[in-house]
Amino acid sequence: MASYIHVPLAAPAVPRLHITVDQQDMATGSLRLMKELRPRWDPAQVRLKVFTDGITNKLVACYVGDSLDDVVLVRVYGNKTELFVDRENEVKSFHVLHAHGCAPQLYCTFQNGLCYKFMEGVALDPKHVRNPSIFRLITRQLAKIHSIHAHNGWIPKPNLWSKLEKYFSLVTTEFADECLHARFMMQVPRLHELEQELAWMREHLSSLGSPVVLCHNDLLCKNIIYNEIQGCVRFIDYEYAGYNYQAFDIGNHFNEFAGVNEVDYSLYPDKNVQLQWLKCYLEALKEYKGNTAEVTDKEVEVLYLQVNVFALASHFFWGLWALIQARYSTIDFDFLGITMNIEDINRDQENQWSYRGATVTGHISLQFKDAEAIHACMQQDLDNIISFVRGKR
């Protein structure tokens, strides 16, 4: 089995430019890149627009005049992100997704970033992704990506567990900033507790039978571009793309309904919204695979259960990610606050749902103070889910 992305042989070569862009002087570095990529542009006429929504990288758009026909996006990697982001895999994902009409053209890579074609549209907010007319477009695009076959019939394996193990190796237990360190010690569980949680999740979530497909793995609202005129959506930012559990990709997206800067977990989609969403997704997936059979209630039931359990793994994944970013990132964002938001859910909220005899108590998984008791509770829940899923497949 393989977990890596294979680039199609027909994919065009992408130039590698030996240019480094200073994050504190994006304009100078971006203009140097434009001299290479757009030599006919008059440097004096090049306009720059800096985007401020990102919390990992820095992004600037370069263009001439008022037309958006030729806009080059320059993305500069965040500090030390190469420790936990496989940049080579990101470029391969760009190639594969572009070959299938799911990503824009990649113009070049440079020492600490890449340049690609701007896609017209609006980056979505949590209020948009709940709109049925928009989320139907999202389900179709995600189904299209999930239907991309592995190379030469290889059986892919999920990258979730290997990524989490790597993240564990990067998590720090000390911060130079005394206030930050105090918050860390008070709010974040000890590493051995997290390691036990990871082992428990790996054992039980791997038994749910979720298919391994090509995933985006970071489908937050701002990574979805909606073009109202064309009536379509496209996904951007493929840093975490790779083969993973289908249910993780969807559950991760459902978690993102809560937002990033002003997180509100009450916005997590309710059962009715999820069932509509999942049925649309499965219909699109069957269409892309050439399967003419109708989507059954049983298929929706199984996916619903799988998704809501893997949503817990998504919280765990981004909790570890936030701990790494809190140590290395130079972007002005409270990364440690992400782990605390998840901690609040652990302490105050049990995300419960039941579905035809299978009852689940979803304790959002970053910390369990009474690990043995909660494990026993979730063990019984997951036994019910596994039996239910296997009986429905």
C-alpha cells in the first residue's frame, strides 16, 4: 500500500526559482518573482494585495491594471512549517488536482513558497457553508476529489496516524514566554496522556471501515472559493492533502462550521443538516464513479456514524498542530487558544447523537481527565457503532 501522491506523467514541469521572499518585505520578493513569471509587466505598474485571513502562511496577489484575468498569487510558507508540512507532497497534490480540474495552475515554486493562478470568487464563511444551495456544490467538489483513483490501482493507506506521530515528535513542553508557558501547563494535558489517547483512537477508529481516498484534509471555510457567476466552488491550499479516511475529511469540514477566529461550536451541523449533506455527497460520489444505483438510507446512516466519530480525530489533529504553531509561528494568532477552545468542549459539552439503536457519546478528543472512565464509556459506544456499521454494509 502507498500513502504518497503520484504525479501524472503528462503533468507539465514547474520551474523552481532560487528566490527567497522575506515575510517582512513581501513586496520586494513578490516583484522579483514577477520579473521571472511576468517579464512583460512594468514593475512600476504591478499592484499588490495582501490577504490577512491565513494563519499558517502569508499570501499576496500580484496584478497589473484593474483586470483579474491574470492575477498571480504568491504564497510564502510560515516559519518552520516545513517541520510538519511535506512541501514536496503539496506540489504533487497541486499537479494531481490540477490534472483533474480541481486546482488552479501552479506557476512555480521558490525557496520558501510557491506561485499559482488566482481563482475568482469569494472565500466562504460559516454562514455560507450551511446554505443548501452552496453546500451541494461543496459536496460535489469533494466527491470529485475523493473519486480520483490511486496510481496503477495501488491500494492507498491513510496518512492520519503517521502525521499524528510526527506531530507528537514536534510538540514542545516548554515556552520561552512565561505567560504562554503558564497557560500551556494549566490547560494542556501531559504528552503521555495524549499518546495514550492516540493509541486508543488508532485502534478503534481504524475498525470503522471508512474508505481511504484522496482527501483535502483542511477544508475550512476560507479554503472554499465560491464563484456565484459560474455556479461552482473550488478548494484551495493543499498543504495537508493526501490519502486519508473519507470520514475524516468530511468530519473535519463539519468541525469548520464553527469558524476559526471567533469559534462557536454550537454551529456544528445538526443531524438533519448532516443527513442532507451526506446524501448529496454520496449521490455525487456514485455519479463520478459511474454507479447508477440510488443512495440508500443505510449508506447515509453508515457514513453519518463514521463522520461524527472521525470528527473527534480532527479535533485531536488540529490540537497538536496548534501546539506546534504556538511554538514556531510568527503570525499574530492565539494558537494555544485553539487547544483551550477544544478543552472547553471536553469539560462542558458532550456531543451526543443517536441513530437507530446506535448511541454515541462524543467527547471531543484532546484531553480526558478521567481517561479510564471515559474510555470505558466510549469503548461501549464504539462497539455499538462498529457492530452497526458492519451490519449495514
